[in-house]
Amino acid sequence: MRVGLIQMTSGEDADANLATTLAGLREAAAGGATFVLTPEVTNILSSSRKTQEAAISHEEECDFLSTIQKEAKALGIWVLLGSLAVKTHDPDGRFANRSFLMSPAGDITARYDKIHMFDVEIDAQESYRESAHYRPGTRAVVARTDFAQIGMTICYDVRFPHLHRALAQAGAKIITVPAAFSPVTGAAHWESLLRARAIETGCFVLAPAQTGQNAPGRSTHGHSLVIAPWGEILADAGKKPGVTLADLDLDAVKQARGRVPSLTHDRNFEGP
């Protein structure tokens, strides 16, 4: 099967981000992709709570989401909308960072809310407090498609191997990691973390990423990656926005797990 990863520089203009997404979906489908993925926070990337509040809506009222559903149906492809920032009905007013999987009929077949919040201080100039504006999800998700089961994660989740192991043991053959990785942590850890998750789980890892200068005070690493179950990098999008295509042989999952069947070798142990 052929997959397409859309690497974007989503900014503060949701309409412009939607136009970029639609163009990427059409380009990927024209290139033969039957499963196309977008990055984390496809609809808006901003450090301003006021800007986000004005631009986003609840899922049931989200024109960005419904437009992508219609396009998935028109193109007859599976689409992972890596994530959208959407409003919730939580009393504290925090948003959700939510990933959507859509079928070729345009139906939403799975949703996943990012579990792990990026609350870090990288250095004196760069810090993040995602939990101040987004409420964490509580449920891991393995989605069914007509080609494979998909384990859904988002960005910072990649640092938590137990989540990915649980997804693989629940049947996932593909793990999705849409991201908006920091340039500092991206340069140091992005590739290593994704390759480790692929090797540990024997899964294909598909990681569409944000890239470049997204908004004042916010830039991202790029390098969308497709990684095989044995750890080989099948595609690297580099730093420029655009569409990257890759062909997956899903038999490679069985082969990798047969060579090193670590998913079946769990043992109980006493704590330290």
C-alpha cells in the first residue's frame, strides 16, 4: 500500500491551513496514496490563547473537520487528520488535542485525544506548558481499517514506550505519530525515538510533522518520517513543506516480529 505524509507549516490562519491541507490530500491521492496523514494541530498552531479561542470550535461545529471528511470521500482515501485543536465542554475551558481517522466514505472511524502533555523547560529561552490549555486524554486507541489496525498517538506520546507496546499487543501493525516537535528536541531525539518505537513494537511508524516558522515565537523541526518495523527509515521529508509518499509491505510486520518476538516475552518483576 502507498501512504502519503503531508508536512506543513500551519500558522495562525485556519483558512490558509485548510487550503494547504486540501491541496496536500489531492496531491497525495494523485500520487497513488490510499492513506494520507497530516501533522499535529493541522488547523492552527499559535502561542496565543486568544488567537486559538477565536479560530477553533467544538468538534460538532468544526468546519475544518467536516470539509476534510468531504474531501476524504471525494478522493476515496483513508485520512488521518493528525490532530485538531478543538474546544471541549470541560468546566475549566481547556481544549482537546484530538486525532481523527476517516474512512474513504468520509466517516470518522476513530478519535484519539493526546494523553501526555508537553510540560517541559528545554532551556532558559524555550519552555512549554501544554496542560495549561489542553486537557489530557485518558484512553489508548487502536483503530480498525480494511488494511491494518492502527495505533493512534500524538507527538510527546512518543517518549512513552509502554503506550506503544500496549497498542502493538492490542493488534496494531501501524502506529501514527503526528507531531509539532520543537527544533531543539527534534534535532536531538526525533529520529531516535521513532526508530526505537518501531523496533520495539515491530510496527510501521508514520510520523507527519509540522516544519518551519509557524507563528511568532513558535517553530517546528520537520523531518516527517516513515519507519519500517525493523527500524529502517523508508522516507524523510526534510525541512520543506510538501507531500512525501512511501510504499509499505505489511508482511514486514510479521517478519520483524518473527525474528525478534519480544512482544510475547513480557515477564512480571518486582519493583526496584
